[in-house]
Amino acid sequence: MGPRNEIEGLIAQFAKDFENQDAAGVASYYTEDAKLLPPGSPLLEGRDAIRAFADGMFAAGCRSLDLKTGDVVEAGDLAVEVGSFVMGIVPPGADPIQDVGKYVAIWRRQSDGSLKLIVDTFNSDTPGP
């Protein structure tokens, strides 16, 4: 199986964990020292910080996530994925909304053969306030 197919399988499961509001499950796709660069936030480092960020997203009303791989570039034990997302959000006390955007994810092959995220960044296609 090539890295593209493997990544597509991983992001499908990532989206299921997200929709199940499983922050530990979401964080499990990242290495212990991974870096997350979310919009409107400082860089987050480490699986614990990423898990806490996911919990914050769920508390803010993030409910669904559709991820689509666009391109995958492989280089040695790294794979760089460029993709798009649609996130369903039900903010507390507000009408449901969708956020559409894009992401870049860097995956690294681990000693056990699995792929894990080492760097992940995403942002919305909608201009900020």
C-alpha cells in the first residue's frame, strides 16, 4: 500500500474519532513531540497539548470533520499531505455553521511501520474578523 492510500485510511479514522469527540483518539495520530499550528493560536507541542486543543474544539461546538487528501509527496520516511476540510460546528446557543479550509500535514514513518503526524497546520478559507 502506498502512503497516499495509507494516509487516506488514517484520515478517515481520524475524522471518525473527531466526530466521536474522542480527543485522546485524535491525539493518537500524532507523535509524542508533534507540533500543531492552528489558526489564531500559538504553536502547540506534544500529544498532551494536542489532546487539550481537541477537547477545546469539541467544547466550542466542533462536531463533524470531512478530510480530503489532495496531494501526497513522499521523501524517505516522510510524507507531506496537502488536503482540504469541511468542519461542522454547532456553537453553544447558536445556529450550526460550516468551516471550509485546507491543511498541510507531515507524516513520518515510525519504527513499527506506522505513519504518525509530526507537524500539522490548517486554516479556514473564510477571512477572519
